[in-house]
Amino acid sequence: MPKLTFLGAAGNVTGSRYLFEDKKTQLLIDCGLYQEREFLSRNWDPSPLKPPEIEAVLLTHAHLDHTGLLPKLVRDGFKGKIYATEATLELAEVMLLDSARIQEEDAATKKRRHKREGRRGPHPEEPLYTVEDAEACFPLFKPTGYDDPIEFDGIRATLLNAGHVLGSAMIFLEFKSRDGDERSICFSGDIGRPDRPLEETPLSPTTPDYLVVESTYGDRDHEPVEEVEEKFARIINETVERGGNVVIPAFALERTQELIHYLRLLISQKKIPQLPVFVDSPMAIKLTGIFSQHPELWGGDIEGFKKGSPFDFPGLKLTSSVDDSKAIAEQKGSSIIIAGSGMVTGGRIKHHLVQNISRPESTVLFTGYQAHGTLGRLIVEGKSPVRILGQHFEVKGDIRQLQGLSAHADRTELLEWTSHLAEAPRHVFVTHGEESAAGAFVKALQKRTGWTVTAPGYEDSFEL
């Protein structure tokens, strides 16, 4: 009997990991890192999987909450292939190496602190994985195109464009039930939005028997894009009038590129002054380079830039080196600073917050989802003071949010996406949302369709 087990993004947002198995084959859909503080221990827990028995991993996209545990899986004995689109694998290579370096640096910092404080007993935990562990994944990468079937023993997998980030995909599996009947299941991954500037509109599979669908924004709708552009310009102009900086924590993949696109647009339309715009993230700079190499995947408003880079304009400064990053603080006048990480869990953004979060004239602008327990979530919820780099800072800057830039479909868009299914699925599993968001979407989808809809919990299993 085919079976599906939920090993992440079930009752929470991050850690996407689903095990599909029948008598002959085990497939893992995503292998993501947990990022919410209350679930971080699951990254370290002994794997509930038997990695040597898994035939393949199928990735929906490159974000670490979908790929970030791959090095641990490979170190624990996985030897199969890792399938995804070419763009996803190129992006994942950069992101996994960066994640591994952070793991090593964090462990080294903890050991130094342990020694400095004269603690007895064992050192804090070793890195979750190392750069060497990350590099061991890359020979297993197997790129595949959209709509190109991948054949396993009695199972066929196909990737469909999810419109979320560059190279993102839904995973569509076709298999046989215990009685030999044809069955199918679609894993949505993260679903994009219609009419976004960088991506095509996500496809919708027509007839899956089972559906696993995300619900990050399953309890709310985003602001209209037109209002977002005007609000973005207004926030920048108000900050410039005060003489402050606009500091934007941003995810390196897609969000940074989208912000660059909007800033280029606003400057060209003279809706904001031409300011220095710093992209202070070596990883985001590398990912932007990969994005520029895949114009075949561009969509929306940047189609016209296929003969030139859409990520370049006067005043844009890409700062890779540490010295260049430090020099931003010496900049005279107002500037816009885009830096990672998007949830303020690490990276160079913390240094820019130290310089600006207590300045009433500056703005900290959040443009993406802030998971429960992250520093970004605490700031958005109004906590003050906050602890950054070992010190406490009063939050006196203007804290703002732009939800309309999200790469995730909102409640209405998710309902619209599911409405394209030609037949009622046997069962819909709602994942990738906080309990309140997932629960709200379960109720909304049931009310609209009358389908059987469940929000599974961690380690729940279902026969298919």
C-alpha cells in the first residue's frame, strides 16, 4: 500500500520533507531545514528516515527550508539522485555552501564562548553539517526539465512550473494503488502568484487524486501590487525626508532580485530620488548572477530585458567584501540597504540593524514572511529592546511591512489555484503554514468545495 509520511512543514512553516513509499520504492519530496526557534532541535535529532533506502530526492525549489538538510541526509548514507530543475540545483549549490559555512562559523563561535567563560564539560554541538558535507551532495544532483517524466519502479514523477522562485516546481507523482488502480499525487511546494514581475503564473495540475498544498498565507490576502508600489515609494520618500536609511532584510533568492527590479522601476519613473542602493549579501549577488543566466525562465515585466540585465541601474552597488560592507555605515546621506537574512536569523543585516534600529529617522522595512520565534518576527510584533549580536537595542526606528511583495500565493489566490482542479481529490493535505493559517485554510477550502481536507501533524502517515 503506498504511504505518505509528513516529516516537516506539518503544523509549522519550515522544514519541508515528505516521504512517499510503496513496496519497492522510497522517494523523499524536499529535504528542508527547520528555521523556527521552537523546532530547531529537529534539525539535530536522529533522522526518522533510513537514508540508504531512499531511491531519490525530488526538490521543489532551492530555499533552505526545502533543501537545507540535504548535506545531513547524504552524510547519513543517502546515495541516490537529487532531482530538480537546472536552475534550482545551481541556486541550491550556492545556498547549501553558504548554509554550511554559517553552521561551521556558529559552532566555532560557541566553542570560543564556551572556552572564554571557563565552562566545564563538553563543548556545544558540532556543526549540523560542514562545507565538505555540502559538497558531497553536488555529484548527486540530476537536473531535469519541466514536463520531462522521471521513471522509477512503478512510479513516474513530473515537475510543473510553480511560479514561486526561479526554477521552482510542483512534483506530480503517478503510481498504482494496492489494488493496481492508477493514482496520482501533487506536491505544490510553494505556490507563486499570478502576474508577478519575475515569474510566470503557476500552473495547476488538473486531476490529482491527492494534493499536498502550502498555506503560508492561508488566513489572509496580500495588498494589491499597485498599492505596494505606491507604499514602497512613500516609505522611501518619507525616510529620505527624515534623513534616515531604509534597511531591508531580504531573502537572497527572488526577494532581493524583485526589490532591485522595483527600485529600478521607481527610480526610472522618478517616484523616488536616485539614492545609493546597496545589496550587501555575497550570496544574493551570486544568485542574481545565476538568475541573469536563465532568461528562458523570466516572466512578467522583465521580458523586455532579455537583451540586457534587469538587475542593474545607476546607484546600485553590490558589496561582496567585508570591508565594503563596513564602509556602508560611513555613507553620508540616505541610502537603501538590502541585506540577508530575510528573517534576521543571521547574515550582514544584523550589523545594519545595529547602526539603524535605534535611529528614529531610519526605517526597517520587512518584505517577507517572518516565522514564529525569529528576530524578524519579534521586531515586527513590536518587541523592544531586542538582542542583536549580543547587545540589547531599543527599537526607535520606523518598523514597516510590505506584504504584497510575497512570492507566496495568498488565501484568495490559493483558493483560485485549487478551483482549477477538474475533479475533486480524494484527500487534500494542507501544510507549510502556522497552525492558525493552516487551520483557517482547511476551513475555507472545505466550505468552498466540500472536499476532504486535513492539516497533518508531524510524523503523521496516510495510506494512499
